[in-house]
Amino acid sequence: MRLLPAVRAFAARRLRSVSVEDFAHDALTLFVEALRAGRIEHSSAAAGFALGICRNLARERARNDERRRDLTERFGPTAADLLAWDSEILVRREHLEDCYSQLTSKARHVIRATFCEDAVDHDIACALSITEANVRIIRHRSLLALRTCLDKPISWTQVERSSS
């Protein structure tokens, strides 16, 4: 597409906190949706329409970043809170990673697709060649296994305690 270099250049010049490729992807997706919806009547107006999309998308992201910063300043944890929680959070994350690694590869795929990629059951089922009901069962059982594992002491902390 001829607009891709212009969209990337716009993103590189104006945006600091956003990946240029992510911005370009989002802008071009909106552009293609506008084309399909018939909102661009003449091909001569396509470049200007794309520029308008870039401006609006950049403005929206800047507003969202500003809102997020304001909310974090008003309601987020203080530096003292972060220092107090830091070690416990790291241990819990390592514990979660340990429990996650004990799941089957299919279960890990379902959990990752559901919670990291926001995939719907149909897409996950197609990717794994299983039914949507099976995806829900795998997710339910995997979450139960993670809860059970997280309630137990971490195996490597037991070794450290017994050797002390």
C-alpha cells in the first residue's frame, strides 16, 4: 500500500510512547474499514482521509495516555507502596510462572490466547482443532489447576527453608 510509508513517518515524527508499527497497523485498519464502508468517495481524497485518521488516532492515544497518568497519580500506589510490595510481587510472579509451566501445552495456549491475546473461543478452537466446548473445559480446568498450585507453597522455597 502506498500510504504505509507516510503513516509510518507520521507516527515516527509525532509519537514517542507508541510503537510505530502498532500505530501504522491501527491507522491502516481504520482506513480499510472506511474504504469498505464507502466513506471515501474519490481516490484523490484517500491521502487526506488517511492523514485525518492518523491525526485523530494520535490525539486519541495522547488523551488516553494523559488520562492514564492522571489516574495513576490520583489513585495509583506511592513509591513507598511499591517498595513494600516489590519482593512479594516478584515471588508471586515466579510462583505463577512455575505453576503455568506445569500446565500442558494445549492448556497454556488456551490461557495465553484467552487472557493475553483476547481471543474468542471460536478462534482458539480453530487454532487447536478442537471444539469451543473443549476450549471452555480446558480453560476452566487450567484455572482450577493454577489456583490449586498457587495455594501451595512454592517448591523451591521449601528447599531453601529445609536447607537453612
